[in-house]
Amino acid sequence: MEKDYVPNRSGLNYFLWAISMKYNLWTGLYCLEPWERNLFNVCLIIILSMSVYTTSLFMPGYISTFLSVSCSLLAHISSLLFNSTETIAVCRDSMDTPSP
């Protein structure tokens, strides 16, 4: 009877082996044949890379819109609460600077 490969319990080899085994167990890939496992992993990598690309493309616009709206809201609330125009000037200065 052939024994399964298990690296020594110390070092990077064991850590990577344990992560690989947990990934196979949690996703159920251990039930698939090797070519099915590879196809699943390729599809997963493609989907994750498309998600990262789309996030990096649109997130800066969302963040700048969120910051400008929240700064305006903060300025309005602080002017109502404290009857101050100092916060409004700070927000205007930060919105006037062009974003890269």
C-alpha cells in the first residue's frame, strides 16, 4: 500500500501543502479528476482577475464621489450644529484640488 505524501511539519513546504489540502477539501475539488480540477482553477482565476480589474477601474471614482458627498454632508451638519464656516472652507479646499 502506497503512503500519501506529507512533508515535514516544519517549514514552508508543510504550510503550502496544508493550504492546498484545505482548499481542495473546502471547495470539493478532491472529488474531481485532475483535468476538471485544472479547468475549475483556471475559471476561478479568470473570474477573480476580472473582478480585481473592474474594481481597480471603477473604485477611484466611487471613492472620490463618496468623499465629496460625505465632506459636503459633514460641512452642512457642522455648520448647523456649530454655526461655523471653518469646516466648509476646509471641504471646499479639498474638493478644489484635482485628483490624479
